Amino acid sequence: MNLLRRSSRPALAGRSLAWAAGALGALALVNHLFARRAERRHPPGGTFIEVDGVRLHYSDRGTGTPVVLIHGNMVTGDDYNTSGLAELLLKSHRVIIFDRPGFGYSERPRGRVWAAAEQAELLHGALRQLGIERPIVVGHSWGAIVALALADRHPADTAGLVLLSGYYFWTLRPDVWMVSLGAVPVLGDILRYTVSPIFGWLTMPLVKRALFSPARITRRFAGEFSPAMALRPSQIRATAADGALMIPSVLDLRHRYPMLSMPVTIIAGDGDKVVFKRSAERLHRSIKGSNLRVVKGAGHMLHHLEPRLVAGAVEAIAKPDQI
């Protein structure tokens, strides 16, 4: 009897592993199909450019002083269209919006560490190919770090910065360790093709509320933002990797903030629960001559809540004598 029990255990373990592998395979197939359906429903609306072997998706519209918009984590460049900010700027500016590497329809090749400095260099190369000289650069959240890296590395090519809800100095961030799991080789690949999209769907309502809190989610964001695009395995990898690289990126930059000499406007929400306003206040103290605006009752998604304020900050840099 004991021999029969012992011989049945490996068989049972083998069947369990087979069932688990089958379940994971089924989840991977379902997530793949959902990702393809999301892309059919939200096809690329811009153009592609290849820079340093990386295919970037971008839009380039309007005429006038060039303004480059760099989006944050989880979303794509289209977030600036949803917010209404691009529409306001297009009245008097040439507006260029990039999907950062791995987001939307831009590639994120493996084997390269896509910290803020590397992303900034890639976007700078794209701007040179497009013949865009001295743009005003607007960055939101993670995009604000990329904007700072771009200005730090290429100050002569940056007319000014408008930084929204940015994370500028190292702080203890428990959420970073959680999101970074998706960036771990092999384990991250398994997670993002299987359980991570499901977890993302379950938590997305809470995430969206946290992004806007204490304000309400805008109708336009609720109607136009696509969780399905954000939860594609490819974009989960980019989101996770950026989460892991956020602290190293600001550690690399923090000592060079005082060297920035172009006009800099920093805008923060006093109720931001993602990045507390004290980060913006500290950056303001670090950059001589910078302007700081703290918006009462606003959360992390400032460009959705106060697009006219952000557009006004761009105009103040573009036409300082007329403000």
C-alpha cells in the first residue's frame, strides 16, 4: 500500500504541473488576443521615425514655437490629446508628442537600460531628425524626469521646461518595489503575459481614482483612456521597468538641477497622493529663478484638471514680454 502511495505522488505532481502550465498558457493566449483587439480599436494615429535602431511613434501638428510633450507612466502620448492640452497649444504652436519607448506604439528594445537619460537621448535624436530646434518641453510625472534629463544634457537645445507632478528626489517608495516585479527577467515575462493584466483590470478603478484624487476623474479621461492598451504585456513591461528605474534616474540628476539656466516652471497639485508637492517645492529651491505653482484641490493629473494653466505656463516661456 505504501509503495502505491509513493508511486502516485510523482504522477499527481506531474498532473498538477501540467494543469498549471495549461492554465498559464490559456491566460497568455487570452491576454494576447485582448492586446491585439485593443490595438485594432486604438490604431496608431501618428507617424513613425527610427532613431538609433528604435522605432518611435509620434505626432507632429501645428505651426509656431515648437512644444514637445512627454507623457508619464501607464499612459501614452495620446494622454495629452485626451486632457485637451494639445488642443489648446495647437492654436499657436507646433506640437510634437512622442510615445516613450515601450508605450503606445513605440518600441523598447531589450538589452538596453531605458533610464531617463537614455530616453532623453533618444528623443533628442528624434528632434534633430525632425529639424525641431529649441522646443519648450513639457513633461508629466515620469515624463518630467525625462524632460529634466533632456535639458541637462542639451541645455542649448531646450528653450524652457514646464514640469507637471514630477518625482525629482529620492524618497522611500513601497509601490516601486511592487511594480518592479514585472521588470525582472523571466519572472516578469511570465507575470505580464498571465496574471498581471488580470490584476491590472481589478485594480484599475482604484488607480484612476488615486491619480485624480482629491479631484474627480474627468469625463473625457473616463471615456477616452483605454485600460486595455495600458494592460498589454508590452506596455506592462515598460511601466514596470520605468518604475524600477525611477529612483536611479533622479539620483543621477539631483546634483545637476542647480545648473539649469533656462526658464523652468514647476506645477504641482496640493492633494497629489502619487508624488507629494514637497518634491516640487524642493526642486523650486534647487533651480534658481524657477517658477512654482501649487494648485489647490488638484491631484496628480494636472494637465487634465488645469490644461489652461499649463498652456499659460508654456505661453509665458514662449512670449515672456507679452505675459
